[in-house]
Amino acid sequence: MTSTLHLSQVQLTPRHLERKAVIYIRQSSPKQVRDHLDSQLTQRALVERAQSLGWHADRIEVFDGDLGQSATGGQEREDFKALAAEVALGHVGVVFGWQVSRLARNNAEWYQLLDLAALFATLIGDTDGLYDPRLYNDRLLLGVKGTMSEAEHYLMRQRLNAGRLSTA
């Protein structure tokens, strides 16, 4: 008797494909937007990933209105709000991001999105795979990705502050 080991039990269903695939594109600063166009092109390639999984082109929507806005601080990110609203309305079958945990740089926003996605059976996708936040192992992995992202941001801020102090 042989058994197959699956890392995830995500089932892509016709119900997911009937709803939108949303690609959320972000870069944190205007300098990144200006100087790193290749990053945007790479993120926009997620449209082709959605198509390869079965989404029709007219069911794929790109949210790129938050380019150049940090996910931290007091800046309003209108596309992130619109994304959360679309998920809460049950219009989204999957949310794709290059690194999904970077959709939100703080765990409060990240877990709010995961809770909405779980409630409305919305999948989360990145370059590593598809995740269903209703499944324990997927939710655990998405949580770890979010925690690592927040820790990474904290460490970067510490390094920047140390650099400023050493030049002063």
C-alpha cells in the first residue's frame, strides 16, 4: 500500500473559478516603483498563473493602486481596503501576491484578511502555492509567513536606525 504525501489539501473548485482572481501588486516606496520596474513585471506575471489554474481573463483583476505606499504607518491603502471588501462580499476566489504575507506588514491586517478569506472560502496564492485558510496546516503556514514578514520589517527598521545613529 502506497500513500501520497501532500503538503496541502487545497481543492480548486468551480466555485473558486466562478469568482474573481485578484492579483495584489505592491512596492513600498515611490523609489522602488521608479527604480525596480522588473519587480512589477514579475508580480504582474501572476495573471498568467491565475490563467494557468483556470481563471478566464475577464475574471482576473489587478489591484495596483497602492504602489509606492508602505503597508505600515498611517497611510491609507485604498486598494487593500477594496480587496478586503471584495473578499468580504464573496466576490473573490483567490488572492495572489508575489509574497502574500507582504500584502499587510502588520499581523492585525494580515489576520483580518485571513479571517475574511477563511469565512468566504477564498484561497490565498503566491509563488510557493495555493493555500486555503480554512485548513489548519495552510492557516498555520500563512500565519508563520505573516509573522516572519513582520519580524523582517522590524529588523530592517532597526538596521536603518542603527545606520542613522552611526552617521550622526
